[in-house]
Amino acid sequence: MAATKLTQIMKQRQTLSFELFPPKTPKGMANLEETLSRLKIFNPDYMSVTYGAGGANVGTNRVVCQMIADHGVVPVTHFNLIRHTRESIREQLDQYLEEGVDHILALRGDFPDGENSTCGDFNYATDLVSFIRDTYGDRFEIAVAGSPEGHVACRSLDADIAALKLKQENGADYIITQLCWDLDQFERWMDKIRKVGVTIPLDVGVMPIVDIKTTIRMALSRNGCVMDHELSKIISKYWIFPDPFDSNPPFQDPAREQKIADFRKAGIEYTIRQLDRLRMMGIDGLHLYAMNRWKDVDYLIREAGLRTVI
């Protein structure tokens, strides 16, 4: 059995956790050490680490997991099915256990470019959850993804909720949600999954709004999630002309630097209001996408008062 049961903590109080990614450069790894030290101040219940397609960055992922553990925090590794056989999954999970990593977020992952499958032995996260539970019993605590607006690849929200329930039936312990800024929809989804019998704890993924380009990219290219009216107004108000995505525009917005600063401030205030409402819904945890940027998370937590609340 996993030494620390995060689900047991969630039964007692709302948890606080962070998501990190494995840096690609030595400088990034050096900076991550400071990020871990800074985030540890907030006594997170765990920190999760992303995992590249087919384990492309599994070596660095494992290093980051160990860095987290060395800071006295529970590491949760992401794990996806891309280009994996049953045997390769077993080999990697055995390695995680040998290194003391016994918490996992079981994901399907995005299909490789030009493919319509995972190019592996399994095609669905439900299969991965079942395989881990059948193979390892309760040695892993298993988190799964939940999509309040429905996964971009799923034919309907009802079908997506049915898949989520199957993950629970196959052995999932708790849910980490994908991005969702439409909190009216989030509340409807939460009510719906509970009514159909999804009872496992709900840990809500939240991305601090600090940059226009990152916000739009994460919403549209990764999650297909709605930017509500309030967030859309913030983006419009601080839009960098002619195009914030253009690295070599025909002219520079004279207010560019001020808009960047003002957007960050307004975005953090927006995120705090989202956190306040989510906490009032009775969720079981807050999972902040730190994106290896401790200053933004530090500012958000202090402004939201989360250090004393959680």
C-alpha cells in the first residue's frame, strides 16, 4: 500500500498541491531546485510531475520525482500509454516503486502525430488503471483525469462521465480535473458525476492566469475549454497589438510592458476569485499548475490567503 494515502488526507481537509514539468536544460534543472525550495514553504500535500509521450522524458521525470521526495514532499508521477506495451509499462512502474514513487496519475496521453491510436497495447486510461490495479494491487495510489467540459476527444459529456465512472470501478482512487474556467459548468459537472455514482475525491486543477499567450494556448490547443466572459474581457482589455503571438510584428504596442504587468495582476485576481468559489463548492483539493514558476504561485497563494486557510 502507498505509504502516504492522499485520499485519506482529502477526507479530513482540502489538500494543496502543485504540478511541475521536467526541465529540458541544465539551467532549468538548477532553477527547479529553487522552485522546490520556495514551494515547500506552503507545505504541499504532493507535487506531480508530467511525463512525455511514451516516456520521452522519463529519465528527467524520475530525477524530478526524487528531488521532490528529497524535499520531504510526496511525488506523484504522470504516466501515459503512448507507444507502451504491457511489458514496458510494467518495467517502468517497477522502477518507480524501487525508487519509492508509489503515486501515479494514469493518463491516455495525446496520440502521436498522424496516428489515431496510442501505438501501444492499450488505447484508454481505463485500461491503464485496470492494469495497474490488477498487477500491483494497492501498491500505487492512482489518480485519474476528469474533464468538466468533456475531453476534447470524447463524443459527448455523458460518454466522458461514463468513462470516468469506469476508471473508478477499475480502481482509481481520486480525480485531478483538467482546466475549467466556466465554474457554472464545473458545478453542473460535479453534481452530475456524483449523481451517477462517482464518489472518489475531487482534486481541482487550476492554472494561475499570468500570461495571455499561455492562457489562450492552454485553453484552445490542449483542453478545448471555454474562456468565460470575465476572462475574455481581461484578455481583450490587455491585448498586445497587433498580435501577442507574433515574435516579429510590423510595429510594437507602445503599452506592451505595462499591459503584460497589468494582465498578470488582473489574471491573478481572477484566479483568486475562482479559487474562492471552488473552495465553497466542497471540493477535496486544489492542484495548482505551477509550470516551474514559483514567483507566480507564491504571489497567488499569499494574495488568496491559502497559506493560512489550508
